[in-house]
Amino acid sequence: MMGGYGMTGGFGFGGIFMILWWVLIIAGIVVLVKWLATSFGTGGRSGGESKALDLLKERYARGEIDEQEFQKRKRDLSQ
């Protein structure tokens, strides 16, 4: 007797589905990490620039900096 494994040595469809299951889990984790990285602004430079510009606008609105300083820093950020 072969112990119920047949000719495939116990791999068969169950083994294939187990491999596919792990591939799907790993791919899902990779997609989740990429999504989290972009949603928290660590995904690229443009996110940082818009965040800095928003902060600059807030400081101008609160009166911490005057219009000249605002324009100068805005130009610096766009370069």
C-alpha cells in the first residue's frame, strides 16, 4: 500500500491550492503595505510638498508670517 497518497506523493490539488493561498496572502500584504505608505504621505515627494505648502498657508493665515515671507517660502518650495 502507498499510505493513501497515490502517485503524487501527497502533493496533488491540496498542495497546489495551499501554494496559491500563500501567494494570495503575501500579495495582499504587499498591496496593503503600499496602500498604507501612500496614504500616510511616505509614498513620494509630491505628498511632502503639498503638506509643506499647507503648513505654510496655515502659518500665513494665523499671522505668523507676512505676505513677503509667504511668497518667498512658496517660491522656495516650488523649486
